[in-house]
Amino acid sequence: MSKAQARRKQRLAARAAEGRDRQWLWIAGGVLVALLLVGGIAWVAFRQASRPALGEVVPVQGQQHIQVGQSHPPYNSDPPTSGWHYEEPARAGFYAEPLPDEQLIHNLEHGHIVISYDCSKLADCETVKTELQDMVRSFESWKVVAVSRQNADAAIALTAWGRIDKLDDYDADRISAFIKQWRDRGPERTPE
């Protein structure tokens, strides 16, 4: 074998070794990315699992549709968190006037959060109404309804499907946390 052939053979061997090294770098990089991805998912899952569940659990009373005005058995919470409801949900947003519980339950079924405020129990209802409007807007009105309602024992009640939290006054952090934890978790997943 000539010197030129030997040098050529050495160059080819060096290129092959360099290619193998590059291939191992790609494999190691891919493994590292996969580990980071799995670790990130595990971290998020751990954070969610370690977060305390907000509100109280209310036994679900079913998902039966009824006609507007049709009578039904009493609800097991005030405001209700499940049960007999009308065919049409309310649009997400802020309401200064009451809406029927039967309509709002359909919203809960679709994963909405309903914030019921009772002006008769609030010291400064106008301020609370403004704050609730801002809160609803901060969530882009996606699956959040704030509505005037005479609550039995709460100035503000936060409801999700099968869950309720009652407040004596406006608490932005608590309301926001409840929305983030329970929104879009109803038995019927819908885009609205």
C-alpha cells in the first residue's frame, strides 16, 4: 500500500470515527431532552397533586335536563352545584341580574365556574361588582360566570360541578385559585 493510500485510509477512518462521535452526541442530546421533558411533566403533576383542593365536595345529583319552569326535587346545596337543569346554558360573563339556577347548572356541567354574589350581604356591592367584572375579564370570560343571586349563607359563592366555596367578602386570590383549579372540569367538555 502506498503512502497516499495509507493517508486516505486514515482520513476515512478518522471521518468514520467523527461520524460515530457525532451520532452519539445526537443520541445523548435526545436522551437529555427526553429526560428533561419527563422531569418537567412529573414536576407539574407533583405541583398539582400537592395543591390542596379548594372548596367543599357536594354529592352530584345527576345531569337531567328539564323544561323551563318544570318542577324538580330540591338541590343539596345553595347555590346548587349539579342536578336538574335547562337545555340552554347562559353565556359566560358578568350579570347584574339573577339567572335561573337551572340555567347556571348547565354551565357547571360544561365546566364553567359560577360566582354568585349577594349584594344584601356585601358592605360595598358596587365595588365588588366592578372587581368581579375585572376578574371575569381577566379570564377572558372563558367558562366564568358572575351573577347576582340571593345566597342562603354567603356573600359570595364559588361553584363548579360538585364543588362549592363560600366567602364573606371579595378575595381575588381565592376566587382566581378556585377558577384555575376547577374550570373546564365538568362532566361535559365543551369549547365555549
